[in-house]
Amino acid sequence: MRLDDAHEDRRARLILLGLPQMGPSRARWLIGDGGAAAAVDRLRRGRLTPDLGPAPPRLTTSLVDRWVAEVRGVDVDGILARHRRLGIGILGPNDRHWPFAAEPDPPLLVFYLGDIEHLHNPVVAVVGTRQCTTIGRNVAYEIGRGLADRGVPVASGLALGVDGAAHRGVLDSGGVPIGVVATGLDVVYPGAHRSLWSSVVEHGVLLGESPAGTKPARWRFPARNRLIASLAAGVVVVESHQHGGSLSTADEAIERDRPVFAVPGSVVSPASDGTNGLLVEGAIPARHATDIAETLGVGDGPVGRDGAVDEGQAGRPSVATPEDPIAAVILSEVATGPVHIDRLVVASAEPIAVVLDTVQRLVATNRLVLDGSTVFLAGHRESP
């Protein structure tokens, strides 16, 4: 495509995105085989010809009439200026860094903050429920950190719960977080993650398909999930309720022939209903980052904070990155001081026999001390 044509195509796509309730399926229907500029021209003329094919579900005549009425009022120069002021980059299908060349349902445009070059490396997505358990939060953190230790960028949706925990693990490792969001990049959602968004921009890349100023809407989150699945070499679901939104990311991954991993959870925990269901359906069990990295063939093995391979850590767990999720919870609970064994049973939601077995293994590797019913980190003998 000639430079002038590419320029006009991008402007036309921005105009389409400036119309109300313009989602990817509706935009794809409007564009058809004629291109974005032709779609804008048809709207300006008010002539939507039958050759566009069947309209997308829930597209009403009144909404199309709104598009026709409002298309001439979209200030594309103002939109471009606003993004420049915010430092937001814009990618189109003709750009070198376009990450969705093979995507069957591509976005019209991609808006980004941070270093878009990170998308050229194999990415693993880590997703899960907002209402996660303590175990789920710790496992997501350790998986994010473990993948980052191996040099693997980690994508997630920056939601509360599992998503945020995974990205905090990545950041604590000094790795590359990739945030894919359902709003404009200047609309932080959830608001509690404002500092996390800033850290993702600083150390990785934040991207989405919605222009600046776009507020959250229910339909935008499933649309966001398809982009996470498309970017990823594999998708890891840490915890999900039976009808959790992260299952839609797994479905999108399956449609794109991406491997789906699931972290096994307690059969009596509602937060694991969805992930255990994925395992029954054939998802790959994932206990920790090593399972994921070795299965996908990504990353360089455990690395130190300077990026060099840490041969002293290769093949053995550390206190910071235990080999199983129950150990992760136990180490997290005792990190601030000695605790009674009953507290570990409550925190892990596991039978006392399982908790004791895990504690004994951590004692055997000189990570914990068990004194009667009190558990504390090795070297910390204060009583609770």
C-alpha cells in the first residue's frame, strides 16, 4: 500500500472508531472487501449496499442511522492530536510492528504506551479470576515471576486478582509485562491499579484497541480477551470460577490453536471450578513456570537479576519461587513471622495432612522450622 493510501486508511479507521458502539465485528462488516476509506465514504453518502452481507448480531437500524448522522462530525485531526499529547502511539495493519497479521478477528487499530518491540518476543499470557484465593494470588505471582526470570514477557488483562498478581511477579523479577486493556489507555480500570499501569508502561508495553477516552463497557472485555490470546504463545489460567471471564480467553486461545494451561485447584474451591474443568477437557496441567516454559520451549532457564543465567538456581527451587502452590501460600504466610499450623490450613484451604506434608518437605530443604505446632522461616526462632 502506498504511503498516502496507508495514511488515509488510518484516518478512516480512526473515524470508524469515533462512532458510537463500534466494535470489531461491526467495523469488519462495514469495511468488507472495500477497505476502511470506502466504508467511511458509504456512511457519508448514507448508502450501505446489500453486498456487505448479513449484519452482525444486535446491530439495529437506529444505530446505523446514528453512524450516518455522526460520521461527518468525527474530528480525526483532534483525535490524532489528543493521542500525541498523551504520548500514545497508534499502529495500523500496514505498520512494521503490527502484532495481529495472522489474527482472524483483528482490531481496527492498536493504541500503545511503552516499547512495542517487546511484542516481537514469544509471550505467555497469565489470566484468572478477580475473586481469587490466597493460593491463586500467590501462584499467579510466582508463575509471573518465574516466567520473567526466564526472560519471557508475560501478558495479562491488568484486572484485579490473578492478572495483577502475575504482573507484580513480573515486575519484581525485572521482567517485561504486557498489559492488554479494554479501555482507552488514559482511562485506568480498575482505578486501584493506577500505579501498576504506570509500571507496565515503564517496563513493558500497554496496549488496546480503543482510542483515548474510551470508558469500560461490558462487551469490550471479551473483545480484549481475544487479543490476549492472539498475542500469546500459550495461555495459563490460574484460577477461574465455573463461568469466569478468563475461560473466554482460554476459548479464544483454543480457536487460535494456542496451548492452554490450567493450574489444578481444590475440588471444593469454587475459584477452581473453571480451571479444573479445563483440565478435564484436556488443558495442560501447570504447577509452576518451569512446566509452562519447557512445554512451550520459551525462555533461557532461570536467570539472575542481571539477566545472566543463574546456574546455581537451575533445577532447584528457592524460597522465593517454590515448586508448588501450597508451598507458595505457606511461605507467604510465614514471611512476616511465626504462625500456628491451623492458620496455614485456613489460608491454603487444604486438609491438615497435606499442609503438614508440605511443611515437612520445606523443613527438609532447610526453608522452614517446625517447633510443635508453630512454623517459621529457618533462622527466625521468635515465638508468635
